[in-house]
Amino acid sequence: MIDNKNVKINYKELGIRIHQKRIERGFTQEELSERVNISPKYLSNIEANNVKSVGLRTLIAIADSLDTTLDYLLFDSFRNNKNLANNEIKKMLGEMTRQQRSFAMESIKMILNNKDNFK
């Protein structure tokens, strides 16, 4: 399960990808916004990275209209979140004693060996 509070969407890359796909598909902003049922101004703001958030339904509608996937539109966002998580784990491990690190590693191994119990 993804914790929405920790997911940071890279809106700059999202806007670039939407713009590129829109041009590739031959749509104007007006045409795409009509298909997605949003205003042309809002679409323009998404493409120009002038938004703080975009609803999931809007993202799905954009992806469907552009014949692409959410994965394509959001790829950098999730890759960057994985990097953030890795950095956070490294920081925590660096702050632990040797004994704590050993315990943490054994705990992770136990979880990985019993994945079915942690669904």
C-alpha cells in the first residue's frame, strides 16, 4: 500500500510528458481538455508545472485520452520516491549502533522470508 503523504509527484516531469504525448497524438490543449472534461487553462497549468496537485481521476482520464499509462506519466515520481526511501533507510542505519543494525537486518530477512504473512 502506498502512503499518499510520502508520495511526491514530480509535476514538472508530469507536465512535460503530458505535453509531449499531447503533441505526439496531435491534440490541442482545447481538444484534450474537452476529452478529459477539464478547462484548457487547467491543462495548461498542469503542462507548465503551475499546479500543486492533480486528481487521480484527472490523471487517469489524461492517460486514457493520450493512449498511454499512468506509469509512463508518473514514472519519475515513483522512481524518485524509491530513492528517497533508500536514502531514508541509509540515514537510519547510519544512526544505529552495530547491534541495532544487526537486529534490523535480521528483522528484514525475517520479513522477506515470510512475505505472505505481511500482506
